[in-house]
Amino acid sequence: GNSVTQMEGPVTLSEEAFLTINCTYTATGYPSLFWYVQYPGEGLQLLLKATKADDKGSNKGFEATYRKETTSFHLEKGSVQVSDSAVYFCALSDRAGGGADGLTFGKGTHLIIQP
Amino acid sequence: AAGVIQSPRHLIKEKRETATLKCYPIPRHDTVYWYQQGPGQDPQFLISFYEKMQSDKGSIPDRFSAQQFSDYHSELNMSSLELGDSALYFCASSLGTSGSLAYEQYFGPGTRLTVT
């Protein structure tokens, strides 16, 4: 079956530090990959996506590249801000069966940015 | 921009009672998904609908059922509630099931269900 593995944290960084959150996946087909962010008490917001190998998703200074050879989709940001503090979820949709397939999520990484 | 609307936002029920959660997708979105997120857990996919037909099924208990109506809103019906059903229930919507936009699921704010 499908699975997503990501570092669970918490990850604590100082403001303006470089961020990497690792994410690897196992899928039966050719999945699409996503990063979602969840702020306290809120729903999940789509941060970025990549739908095929070597695609790079980017948004709000965050980037992630779909690496088929290493089955990875690591999230990076060059300079984090206090407002980036949240829980980040890596997710996949393999669409092997077609239709509206549900997402498979990782366990989430709690990111804490200190001033 | 309009977002996914869920109601109620909070719900308290007792064991063995029933609950109905409602979801109103983003206008023009025809696909709805339901997820359950336990405390400190990742969201677990329950079920999805496309054009009012069930499309994919995840780890939805037999005590739960759902449907999508002609106006594309969806309801999740939960019966014989158990303490373990206490969780945040998210609805998400997307446009179609193929093409780039179909991969973008937009989540609502969730309904927090507490079973006592």
C-alpha cells in the first residue's frame, strides 16, 4: 500500500535559518505529491504540489522537488520566519484507480521558529 | 475567495448517539472528500464522492455513511458513536478527477466532534 514517512519533530529553528523537512514515500503507481500546512486550530492549507518526476513545487518561499529515484519530496525554505511555525504534512495521491482518490498523509512535522 | 464550509464547527454527543456533519464545497467543485484527524495524528481518508457517486473509500467505519447531494454538498452520518470517534473531521473539495486542478484538494476548517 501507499505510505509517507516524514520527520516528526518538533523541529526548532531560529528566525532566518535554513529549513529542510524530509519526506519519503512508497506508492504502487505514479503519485502526485503535496505539502500541506496546518496552523493551530485551523484546517489544512495546500502549500505546494508536484505531479510528476523532477517537477518542483514552490510557494511563499518554500520549495520541494519530486525525486523519483530516491522516492523523496523534501521541503526547503532558505530563511524561515516566526510566522512559519505550524505543522507541515507531506501527502501523496497515487490515482492508480482513477477517480477521486483520498490523500495519504505523513505523521506531520511540528515546526517551531524562535525569534 | 470562497472556501469550503463545514457545519457545525463544534459538536458534543454522548456515546451511542448519532451525528450529522455537513460540508459545502467551493463553488463549481464537484468532488468532495472526508477525513478524520485524531488528536496529534495525521488526517485519515474516509470516503470521497464525484458527481454524487461514491468514488473512493478509505478507513470509514461501517457505522458511518455519507452522501453527496444534487447541489454538491455532502453529509457524513455517524451512528452509535463511540469515545474513539472524538476527532476533527475535515471535508475537502476539488474540481473534477482528472487534470492538474483535480489534484488540488482544498480543506474546510473542520468539525470538532467530542463524544462523552
